[in-house]
Amino acid sequence: MHEVAGTTPEGDFIINVGPQHPATHGVLHLVITLEGETIKKIEPHLGYIHRSIEKMCESLTYRQFIYVTSRMDYLSAHINNHACALCVEKGLQVEVPLRAQYIRVMMDELTRIASHELWWGALAMDVGAFTPFFYAFRERETINEIMEETCGARLTMNYMVPGGVMADIHPQFQQKVNFFIALYKKKIEEYNELVTGNIIFQNRMKGVGFLSAENAISYGCSGPVARASGVACDVRKRYPYDVYEQVQFEEVIETGGDSFARYLVRIREMEQSVHIIEQLIDNIPEGDFQAKTKAVLKLPKGEFYQRVETARGELGVYIVSEGGTTPYRIKFRSPGFSNLSALNEMAKGGKIGDLVATMGTLDLVIPDIDR
Amino acid sequence: MSIQQYIQDVYGAIKSLLKGMCVTGYYFLHPKEIITEQYPDNRATLKLAERFKGEVVMLHDENNEHACTGCTACELACPNGTIKIITQFDITPEGKKKKALNTFVYHLELCTMCNLCVEACPTGAIVMAQNFEHSVYDRKQLIKTLNKPGSKLRAGVE
């Protein structure tokens, strides 16, 4: 039984952060052992938003279960749906039309930018700067409008289906995305002036929350958290899916390992995402947006695994099929869970005032951790 | 830390702060760049995307006819049990029994707007509508019957 309040026999102080704390961005509960102001140990307690999505998926068909995964990491809903669609396609051995692949990858990258925008605003708010939040949401709104127009929803789109995408892109899609790219290139300089170059922000970030490459690997960290520690782990480069093989982009790696390195990785990743969209947006091939699939999907008996790079790291979808219309077992490997487990290593020995900043750079989405 | 380093740090700090203040000041002087929508005051001019998924509706033409054959494809496609179709047997002029729609029950309170029912419909009888203001005081009001009273199947739709 964990002690969740009071003092330890050694005289250390135990406090709770969360589950209803604005800086934890959701119902995350941290039990922190403190010696003065220094953190000795952090224990995350999970389960406050557990909806048993994996069990729920077992009773849904291969078309139906995809919509549920939007509710895991709701900031990269498209990418979650993409992973599920790819995994089902692997089992069905369906060839996805090139047009659908282009649309999917562009939607993924737009989602990634939107997700990082929100993270950027929220992080700045965590460390005490309020205005960047509004600037970030202003640009994010442009992406949301694009999503609303093409997918019909702003956050939980359910746009990817096995075999392609649900509907063709809106006639104005290309024009709007080009407008966004031009706008974004202007605004990213503003972001850097406002936050990246700010001396107070840098002092809050530099040398804080250090995570070594060894620890990043042993805790299974992925995405920007691991790449900031110098671990090359971008799934888009290592195990390319859809048209990621054909596009040119740089795998952003920093070696600092501290909060500032994680910040820089995400900022630079946004630029790479814009670069990817730029290559695809004007060359969308003609053709179908969806491959012809049967009305009732049945996966052959076996096990299927697919990984994708979400805005937070590597998402794995593992389906065990018994040959029926519903999966026998589904397992999601979520990036947030592994990234959170490394928080103890990062914050140990640091001051409690730095904890919020460290947690902000982890970019935690709690429904993704709990599922 | 040397004196020179100290002065450099102070200079850098003031410079970075001023840079940030320039950005903030720019928006203070350019209120036209503010994009906040004054909902609900702008209801009259509010424009939603045509594909926006607000609720499921059934299309009726001017003769109060719809295209729903009562095949229950949407009911099977729905992941949440949002749709319940009650069918009846009509007698055709040839004296045969034919399955037809009696009541299309739509539970808006369970719907996640995933669009799978619209995709599944073979006759295009249901579509997504843009209405998004669904708040009511009693949740019973969210259980809707989509086919209008007295409506019947359009001729020629199988």
C-alpha cells in the first residue's frame, strides 16, 4: 500500500500533485516524496480516466473500432486512426490508392503541427507566459478549419477507413493548406522571438529535467522525448509507411537531453512537417480515395502489428484475429505511458518548481496513457 | 562569473524581453488581426462547413417521401447502438409481403458523429446535418424519430 500523504519514517514530506491540478493537463496523479524542495521520488498513479478502450474494441468490427482510437490521444486523432487502418489493411492485404496515401500523410502532418502548437502554448502557460497560448490557438484554428471542411469534425475526425479515407478532399483543401503554410512560416519566427529566445524561458528550461540516452532507451521513450536525448527513433524514417519513403525530411535529433532540447525538437519538427506538406500538397495524384473493400471485413487468423509516429512518439497497434469479424484481442502501445514512466528519472534531484516545466516538455495526454 | 559576462547576460535579457514585447505590442496596435468569433452573438452569420457532422437526419422530398427501405445496414454499422429501426410488413399491389420502415429511432445522446451509418446506407436516405446546438433539459428529448409522420418510401427505391 502506498502512502499518499504525510511524512515518511526518514522525515521526508509526501505531497500529491493532481488528479485535479491544472498543470498536469488532465487527471494525472503524482505522489511526490520531497526532501525540502528537492524531489526524491515521483510515482505516477494512473487509472482516473481508464475507459477500457482495448476491451471495448473486441466487441466492435474492424470498421467500427477505429473511431474509438480518436479518443485515446485526442490531439493526434488522425494518426491513431491511421495506425488502425494500416494494421487492418495489413491483414486484408489491400493496396491503398496513391491519392489516399497522399491525403493520409498530409492529414497526419497537419495533425502533428496542430498538436505541437497546442503543446507550445500550454508549455508557455505552464512556465508563466499566458499570451503564447492565444497565438498558438490562432494558428491551430486554421488547421481545425481545414479539418472541419474535409473531415466534418475538428478533433475526433474518424476520417481514415480501411482501404483509404472516408471522403475525398474538399475542393478548397489545397488552397487552404497553401494559405496555412504561408501563414505558418511568418508566425514561426514570431514564436521564436516571443518564447524560444526569451531569457527567462531559457533559464527555466536549460539543464532541467535531464534524461540520458541510456535511460530513454531503457524506459522505452519514443518521439521527441527520446530524440531530444539523441536517440534516433523516428518511425517515419526507420519503418516508413504510406508515402513517407518518397518525401524528403530531416529526422530532428538534439543531444542535450534537457527540457530545452525537447522544446527545440518539437519546434523544429513543426518546420519539418510543413516541409513534408509542401512537397505533397501540389502533387496529389488523381485516382480513387478509397480502395474497394468488402462490406464485412474479416481478417485472416493471425497476429498483425503496425507502428506509426504520432505527435508524442511511437504508437503500436497489435491485433490478434481468430478469423472473425471482430478482433480477438487488441493492444495499443501508447507513447505517453513510456514517456511518463521516465519522469522519475528526469525530475529526481531537481526542485519541485521545475517539475511543471519538465512535465510540460513531455507533452502528456492522459487519455492516451490510461486508455 | 566575470563582470563582463554579467553585463552580457543583463544585456541579453533586456534584449530578449524587448523582442517579445515588440510582438505583443504589434497585436495591441493591430486589433484587426484578432480572429475571435463572438459566438453566440454571431449566430445569424455563423457559417459551418458543409460536411460538418452535427446530427443524423433523414432526407424527405416535397411529397413527404424518403429513401429508407428499412434494410438496417446503418443499425449494423453503428458502433454505439445509436440507431434502432422498427420495420413492418407492407402488402404490395401484387399481394406479396414486403419489409418496410415503420419507425427510425435515433438516439442522439449516444451518437459520436462517426459518419459510419451514412457511409453504410445503400440508398442515401440519411445524411449528416449541421445543427450542433443539442442542449435540452430532458434527455428523453434526444431520442428522435427521423422519418416524418405520414411519410412513405419513394417509388423506385429498392
